[in-house]
Amino acid sequence: MNMIAPGSTRGVSARPPVRWRLCWENELQIADHIELSDFFRKTYGPTGEFNAKPFEGHRSWAGARPEIRAIGYDDRGVAIHIGALRRFIKVGEVDLLVAELGLYGVRPDLEGLGISHSIRVMYPVLRDLGVPFGFGTVRSALQKHITRLLGRQGLATVLPGLRVRSARPDIYLTVPPTRVEDVVGLVLPIARPMSEWPAGEMIERNGPEL
């Protein structure tokens, strides 16, 4: 893949436009991982004391490693990032193939650009992959915010009140190997309509969160 997407954020504000690079994980070079690691530490660090820790040592992922990345650049370097990983999750009693979206970040000085631009860039990629659905989660506290950005624009269906069990990316002797979180789900119908999303409030991720 490793291409520059035609869309940009020109016209959204007076800021310079963002150029999108879509790439498979294997196409990233060491310099890319170093640059992304620095971006995530600076982006996630202000949100909590330990949120930047997974990105130490030039690591550009936190839990599961993405398969495809959309990276937005401006004249200052990395501006926005979102990753995708094809995986099977279990919704209620149904095993379902999805492209999980995660590892989202936007540089603090570009907060106004938002996640909606990332979703618009990633959507054609997911459509080409032929996955039934795109899927992501956010904290329950962000339900109103994410509904305004994605739900009202028709970019995703917002599903509140979900519980997701995920494997921890590392093993610790003092905590269980999995964790359960109350989240808001985001579903993007890609190859199948939203009416075919299975019923169920409990989702098994069967792996680390992206």
C-alpha cells in the first residue's frame, strides 16, 4: 500500500493541510517507528501518568500491533494516526470478522481535526479489504462526544452499554491475564448492513486491545 491518500484537511481551518499515508505494518521502517513512538508519547502522555509508557523504546504500538495504518502528516511531522487490525471477535454467541480500529491519536495542537477525518480516510481501505464491519471502542465518558463526531454524521453507529473482555498485552503475577471494561462501541457497516450486527452486550476480543 504505502501511498498518499488523495484527501486532505484543507479548508477545515487555517492550519496547513494534512497529507495521509496508508501503509501496511511491514512497510514501516525503523525511522517511522521512532517518529510514531515520539508522537504517541507526546500525545498520550498528557492524558495520564502511565499512558505514554507503552511507547518507550521506540515502540509504536501499545497492545495488539496494527495491520494497516493511516498516518496524517503536516509540515511539523506526524499529525494524526489510526490503525486497523482484522480479527475475529465474539459478540454474544456469534464469532464475527471485523476490522478493529484503534491506536488513535491527534497531536494536541490539531485537536479540531478530530477522529472523523481519520475514519473517512480509513473507510475506503476497509471496503477494499471486504470485511463485514469496522469496530472500535471508546470510554463510556466519551459517548456524547463520539456521537456528535461520528454518529450524527453517519460515519458509525454508536452502541452504548457494551462490555469487552480483552487479553492483557503482558503477563503479570499480581493481576488476571484478562480485563473487562465498560465501553461505547463504534460499528461501521462495510460489506454487510448494520441490521446484521449480532445482538449482545458482551464482546470477547480474544486478544489485546489495539
